Amino acid sequence: MKAMFCLLLMGLLLCCGNEAKAQTCTAAPSNMVFGSVSPISGAAVQGTATITVTCNWTIISLQPNAQVCLNLAAPSPRQLSNGSNTMQYDLYRDSARTQPWGSTTNGTTPISLSIAKPLIGTTASQSVTYYGLIAANQPTVPSVGNSDTVYSQNFTSAQTVLAYQYYLLIAPACTSIAASGGSFPFTATATVVNNCNISASNLNFGTAGVLKTGLSASSNLSVKCTNNDAYRISLNGGGSTNVAARVMQRQGGGGSVNYQLYTDLAHTQVWGDGSGSTTRVTATGTGNTQAITVYGSVPAQTTPMPGNYSDTITATIEF
């Protein structure tokens, strides 16, 4: 009888030891990577990332479910930054991006999920998606050093609080789960790219009977470049392929008119591609549309036969 009592006691100790083993949950996030963002487009940019939550149970457990709350305590709306430069965005719990991801400590709503103990084994994992949105209409967000520029926000251990509680039937509310189960730090990033858009209005010298005196006219190039991005605009030689001697040809053939394009009202700087004595226009983007004036001149010359005369110039922007 004494030997049998010892065996039963050992079995009881082993059983109690397994039941006392801690039940825990952990969270492993992926970073929110928005990729390339062109502020001058004015478009919102979306992103998604995931958090994998893993919970463990003892072999025998009277609480086969775990309620997990992922708290993000950083204030909303949020900002990606590079030095003192910022870009507004936020993180959300839903794909429609209408429910900001928050924290019970701020009186806002965390991401929550319930995980059930598997029928076989003691560990279960579940992935939850969180959603990002960079706000539209932020044209003046700058790049730095004329290069693509990374903006980021780091969410630290103090800002990411994992809370969980095991339960039998009814899941507890996140507001009632006081104990912290650790943290899940991650980073949100976006790359602001140097980008430019350019368009042109036609330059029209009007109608002339004879070309005994010169004609002048002007038009505009519309340029929109990333804020703080330096750019340079060249004009080619048109049909003549010679930036120093541009020519308008009569539609249908049979005549030509010499003309020239300049960067200045005084017509002292020929606007070309930098070859010879020609110059190019340089400036720095603001994120908003900039008007660049093209000055044109038709010098006095022998008047060719009547008709419509034109040339096609290509403006090239480098940034």
C-alpha cells in the first residue's frame, strides 16, 4: 500500500505542474511600407501590413480561448517625417480606412481578435491586417538633396502594447484587460520621389503682311516639380535641329521664316540645350505649378510667300 501511495502522489505532481505552466500570447508585426510617393500627383497612397499573433495553452486548459488587444498609443492622425519635414498619414483597423487604430489608454479602439485553442496541440496563430493611408493633396512635401527621400515613423515598445486574457465563454472587452503582455514595435515608411510634370502653351506671333520690322510674342511652360527638387529645362532646335538658328516652315512647303526663343524679355539669352552659346532655364520645385515664360522673336527679314508658318519645339525637363 505504501508503494502505491507514492506512485499516485508522483502522478498528481506531474499533472499540477503542467497546469501551472504559463499561457502566453505574442505579436510579430511586419512594417508598413508605402513604397514610392509623388506628392505632386495629389493622390492618396494606400498600404497594408500584417501582425501575426501566437497564443499558447497548457495541455489541459479550462480557458480554451484568448482575447488579444493590440494597442497603438501614438496620437492620431500620424506623421511620417524626415528631419523637420513631415507628411500626414494614419493607420487603420479596417480596409475602408475609416476606423483609426488606437489604444485603450487614449480612450480609442485597438485592434482586437479572438484565438481558439486547437483541437490538436497547444499553439495557435492568426494574422490580422492593418491598413495605412497617406493623405491626398500634400503637394509641398519636399525631397532632400535632390534625391528620393525616406520618411518614417517608428512605433516604440512604449507605444505598442499587447494585452490578452484567456477565457471560457465570453470574450472580455479590451478596456477590462489591464495587464500588459509585452510590445510589438514596428516602423512605417514611405519614399518621397523627385518628380516633375511639364506642359506647354503655343507661342503665336500672330498675322503679319511683311516682315520689315521684328515681331515678338511669349508663351508659358507649366512646370510642377517635387518641393525642393532642382530642375533644368532645355528646348531643342525644332525642324532645323539647330538651337542657334530656328526656322518656321510654310505648311505645304515653299518658304520659311527665321525666328528665335529666349529665356529673357530682353532677348539676350537664347534658350536651347546648352550647346554653343545657348542657355537652359534652371529652377527649384515648390510642389505647386510654376509658370516659366518663353520669349519669342521674329527678326526683320525678306518676307516669304503668304501662308501659315510653324515649327514644333520639344521641351525637356531634367530633375
